[in-house]
Amino acid sequence: MTRVREVRAFLRSRGRGSAGLVDRYVAVFGLIMIVAVAGQPVSGVLAGLAEPVDPARTGAGVALLAVLVAGLLAAARAAGPVFVPPADASWLLLTPLHRRSMLGRSARVLGLVALVAGLLLGVALPAVLGAPDQLVWRVLGALVLGVSATVGGMALAVLGQSSQTWQFWLTATVAALLALAVVAVSGQLRAVLAVAASAPPAAIAAAVAGAVAVSGVLARRAWVSLDRIPARELVTASTRAGHVANATVGLDPSVLTWVAEDNHWRSRTLASRRWPKLPAPLALAWADWARVARRPGRLALIAATAALPAVLVQAGGSPAVLGVAVLGGALGVTATAVSGARRDADNPGLARLTGVGLRPALAARAVLPALLGGVWATAALVVLAAIPMAGAVPDAGGWWAFGPLMAPALAAGALRLARRPPIDHSLPVLETGAGAVPTGAVFWAFTGPDLALLGCLPALTAMTSPVADLGPYLLAQGVTGVAVLSAYLWRARPARN
């Protein structure tokens, strides 16, 4: 056997047969259901494209689209993006079979993902820029531009997997998209975006032709480069995909964070330094501080995301979106500094050997996440107050003071998030009108965010229903945050082995 098709046919003949009529029926029925569910919101968006768009929100909308595309490229770069099943990577990848034929299936799946993402991007473009006339042609041009952008970006990610030179161009593209987002949200591109929104059909056709040509060239080169992807890169990507598949099948997303953290530190050599003279609980928590300090790039990325709530408000987000963005973003930032608490909960026997009690250890470990979450929330609220929008923020001063007062509750939520047990799949499944809802997964998902929501309820209330006098809300937030953290530390119990 010298061809991949023959090998796969041999494996299918020894295992499960080809897809039957029932399998095809299930696949087609699932596709129809996806179209039916997504059809209503998409049709609503298309129906609203003819309405005028506020020019003040165009820049923020373009910034959000640029950040989303940059995130897609960064995710594709982190994922591989080309890989084969782990079983094939363990033995079939090192055989003299044609590499491109072996990776063709993965490349076609990537193309399908890029097509779907491009269609969504194409629908979002006229929704952000507006379509003053010739709606059909502008929407068609936006769809082709969106698909060309995502296909070209995915091809660039594939090329980056095979060559360090293309890896540089992929990084440069992500940096350019982020720079475009910064310039767009600052309002410097308002005139350019207005011209693009009212461009004549000839200019749209020229832009579409250029985008199709560039994406076609990149896709062709990416297809040819499949033969040159190193086996080491493919094995790493396949192992990572296997971990993701196991976490998906087991419905335990926490496995992904373990895998990401272990992969990051496994390839690095750390210098040995003298441990600072601190009390025992603080010395135990010093590892979290060192872990955060050794990743300055992630700290810079966290600092940059503090502007996202303001961008969402500029793009037309409601006060509810503002509150969710600030609280969710601050909790996400806080959760990046609780690795020590998570490892203690995963291995309580090793934690007991340190000789530090659970409550003092948790209190010491709460300092860093409280600091990060409080600083991020303060920065987000400062940026938000600097870009006022009607009905989005109160006019009274002291809006930034919610950030430090939210810090204790955010730390309590992050610690509870880190110490939560795996999903309990033995819990019952609730039948609702929208389908079956596994209560184990729901309880697992709300373990941690529920405590942060409870502790930040005064601040969230002030964000969603702005008032003129912030004093009572600030006082209530200070008391609630400290009370939630104190109650969590008092109620903390050692994890079971």
C-alpha cells in the first residue's frame, strides 16, 4: 500500500463500515436544524442593514471585527492548525505515504471553518458600515470579502506552520489588525470608513477581485506547503487536538487549562533564585507572583483588554452588556492568578505537607488575584468614563472607585472557580422546551461566577441602571465585597483526595 486512500480503506474494512443511510440522515437533519436556528437572527440582521448607522459607532464596530479576526488567526496559530488524529500521528505520519494526501482531510475541514467564519464576517461588515444603497450588491461584496479574508488568514496560518518566515508574516498580520482596531476606536478612520460605506459598485468589485486573488494565491501556496510541514509540528498539534477531544467528550473544559499551562512551562528552563523571607502563607503564595511575573506578554495583553468594555459601549452595547463585560473581564483576569489554589485542590495531600492551614493559604493566595482584578476593573472603568456615551455611564464622579471595591469579591470568585470539582455527570438532566439541559454542567459553569456576581451586585446594579449619586452604591459594594471574601474563607473546606 502506497496511497493514503488504500490505507484508510483497509482500516475501514477492519473496523466500522462506511456511513449508512441513518448516519447520512442524522447529518442532514442536524445541518437543517442549524440553518433553522441560525436563520432567524441572520434574517433579522439582514433586514436591518438598510437602516442608517450611527457614524460614531462605526469605528468601534470595525475595531471589534478586527479584534475578532485577529483572535481567529491567533487561535489558528495556537491550534496548529493542521493536524491528524492522534492514532494516525503515532504511526501513519512517519510512513512514506504522501503527506499532502494524508493532511488533505484536515485542510478541507479548515477550509469549511474559514468559509463559515467568512460568511459571518461578511454579514457583520455591512451591519457595521451600513448600506446606504444597492443593498444586495453591497451584501454580496461583503460576503466575498469576508470569505476571502478568513480563507487567506487560515492559509497564512497553515503556511506559518510549515515555515518560520510565514510565521513572522502571520504575527505581523495579527499585529496590524490590532493596530487597526486601536486606530479605528480612536475615531481617526471615521472619514475613511464613511467613504468605504458609500463606495461605488466599481470600487467594490475591484476590492473583491483583489481580495479573491490574494486569498487564492495564499490558499494555493498553503495546499502545496502541506508536504513541507515538519512531523514534529504535526505530532504536537495532533496531541493537542487529542486533549481537546478528550475534554470535549468528558465535558470537562478544565482539562484544557491544565494542558495549556503544562505545555507552556514544559519547554522552558527556569533559573533558580533565592526565595524571599516571608511569612509561611505569603511564601506559599509567592509562587503565583513569580509565575505571573515570568509571563510579561500575557500581562501586556491583559492590560490591553481593559479597553474592550468601552469599545462595546461605543459599538452600541446596552448597559447590561457593559456590566457583563466589566464583571466577566475582571473575573477572567483574576482567574489567571489562581494556579496555586487550583493545584492545591487537585493534590490536597501535597498541600498538607507545606504545613500551612487552608484558610491562611487561601487568604494569602487571594492578594494577587484581587490586585489584578481590581486594577483591570479600575482601568476599564477609567477608559469607559473617558469615552462617555448616552445612558451608558453616570455623570457623577468616582466611577473608577468601583474597581478596587470589586477586588475582594473577584478574588473570592476566582478562588472558588479554581477549587471547584469536576463536572458531576450523575446529576439529573432537565427537559426543557429548548432541549435537554445537564444540571451537572450548569452547576459546574456557575461555580465561581455566582460568588463574583453576588459580591459585585451593587456595582453591577449601578452599571446597568446609572444613577446620579454613586455614594450608596460604593458603600454597599465595599461592604459586600469584603463580606463575600470573608465568608468564603470562613466556609472553605479542604478538598477530598
